[in-house]
Amino acid sequence: MIQPFRKVELLCWSVLPGLITTLLAIFFLASRHVGGLNHFMPLLPLIPIFYWGMNHARDMPYWFAFMLGLVMDAVTGMPMGLSSVLYVVFLLLIHSQRKYIHKEGFVIKWAYFTLLLGAICALNWIALSLFYSRVETMVPALLQWFLTVCCYPLLHKGFDALYEHISNRRWQILHGA
Amino acid sequence: MLLVMSKTNNPGVIRLRTAITDAVTPVLSVAAAPMDAIYHAGTWVADMSRLRAENVALKNQNIELLQWQSAAKQLANENKSLQGLLRVVPSYKNSYITARVVADMGGPYVHSALLGAGGDSGIKKDQAVISDSGLLGRIIDVGANSSRVLLLGDINSRVPVMAERTHEKSILIGNNSDWPTLSYLAADSKIEAGDRIVTSGDGGVFPKDIPVGVVTSVDKGIVKVQPFVDPPSAEYVSVIDFSL
């Protein structure tokens, strides 16, 4: 029997990944004044989506990815629904390979993230080119992809520490330790 | 389905977008404050390091400006008396709404900014948005407490402009880069690098003579313009209610 306040704690741990993703999305949207970077800002929200989608899929549900994409589209002025679709596809691709990569080390996960992100950036470019009926330049998308890949290790290490703490707390609560 | 509706400018999608931006704008406004503080701290340090050189330059500029002020006063008086003689009716009057930029990025493919003021403050679609150094863009979406500005660099941006020196009219077209280009120029155009570009007032959307940018290059008929306003540095802007 789990005590009510322990249930609340479990709930808090389960919403934390979503909260972190939302905070990174806010930082992504509100970070201005960084000379030239505003057009190539790393796609920070995709890093926690990947990390938690890979490590603890229940904490990163599809509906959350969809809603986050919708908010991003509304604020950035992109076609409504594009990011939602891309985020859901991103999560689907993560889950499809989860059983093979889940137990692998950091380098394999980083490599898979790099590949997936490349696919998402390419899909984004194709969709936008179709949407606006013109061929968009790929350079900004490549820069954004590269910067996001560079940011991944830093956030991954931080999330690793947090994930370990959450897992320990969950185990303690569920097993009454 | 949302994408298709978005492509056809479905009113429901526009309402959804403005409802979301209205809800998110206060959060972004709060989040932008510490980032502005960090930016100002950085610029403060940089300013301090070049204070002495700037002081000398400003003293020289002040002497020059005083001469210009005297000339401007003289011209203003002359203009006033001539207008009085001719009974000139002013062609338009402008009023301004000041708003804060809460987010100014749309990724590599959309160049737009989000303002923390909307229809409740009197902002309307298609109004011109200026900062202290010139034209930033025009309003394309209006919510209750937020509005979106289409920046000059966006590929969908079209602004009627003219060269201040030659008075040649053209359209400034965005290309998703920081250097929009001039189109519909005459084949024998005399525009050259260094020419100032201002709004022409054609079309009735923008008032006349708002500084837009400076021509940076003229190469094989492609005239590139560097806008005076650097969007990331625009913190507060004015939305012009341009009444003809």
C-alpha cells in the first residue's frame, strides 16, 4: 500500500520529463539577442523527447509531443500541425528501435539521435518546400541539425543523473524501502 | 488535416493559432525578462570597454548635430509659413502603440516576431512596425494580447520602397536571409551601394519615408539591402496606426 503523499511524489516524477521539455521549449522560443542564432537555434525540445522516449517511454506520451509541436508552430509561425506531426513521427521512430538501443551506451544513442534528427530535419525541409511550393535552402536546417547534435551530450549527461535519481526514488517508493 | 487547413488559411486554424499565442505570450514575456537582463549585462560590459573612444566620437557628432538642428529649425519655420500661405491639409496622421517583442524567431524558414500586445491594445492587421532605427515589418496576425510581425527578411514580405537619392520606386522582397532584395527596378536604374532605402508610401499600408535599410551590393541586377533594424536587438517596437 503506497501512502497518498508518495503517490503524489510518483506523479511529480512522472511529469518532470514533460516539464523539462516544456522549459526547454520556452527557452528555445524566448531566447533572443543571440546574434544570428535566432534562425539556427538548436532544436532543444527534441533532446528530452529522445532521451525520455528512449529510457522511459511512459513519461513522454504521444499526446504531449503533439501538443508541444502545436504550441511551437503557433508561436514560431510555422504551418500549424507540422511540428506536431514531426514530433510524433520522431517519437514513433524512437519507440520502434527502443528495444535494440535502450541498453546501449552513450555513443550509440548519440549516433541514433544524430540519424533521427537528420531524418526529421530532412522531413521538415521537404514538408515546408511542398507547403510553400518552392525549394527552400537546406543550409539553415543543416546548421540547426549540427548545433542540436552538439548540444545533445551536455543535456544527456544531465538527464542521466536525473533519470538515475528518479529510478531510485521510484524503486524505493514502490518497494517500501 | 491541420496542415491542409493551414495551407488554405482556414479561419479556424488562424483562431487556434492566435488563441495559443495569446495563452503563451505572458509566459514568454516572463521568460524573456531574464534573457534580456543577461543580454544587457553583456552589452554593458562591451560598452564600458569602448566608452572613451565613443565619448570623443559623440562630442564630434554633437557639434555636427547642433549645426543640423539649426538648419532643421530654420527649414521647419520656413515650411510652416509656406504651408500657412498655401493652406496645405496634412495628408495623414499617425498614432503609435508601443509593444514588447517577446519572441523573435521562427526558425530558418519563417522570419517573424511575436509582440506582447494585440487587438486589446488597438493593434490591427497590416500595420507597420518600427523600432528606433527603422522599419521592422508588418502585423500579419492579431490576437487579444499578442500579435505577429512578418519581418522584412521573410520570403513572404513585400514592402513598397524607394531610393532616397534617386527617388526610384521598387518593391523590397524578403528571401529568408538577412539581405532582402529590390525588385521591379528599371533596367537603367541608378541605384548603387550605399544608397538609403525608405518606404515609398505606395499601397497605403506603410507611411512614407520610414527608413528601411541601405543598399549593400548591386550585382547583375540583384540589389541587396541591409535593413537598419537588426530584429534580435529590437526589444520594444512601435506599431503605427497609419490613418490616411
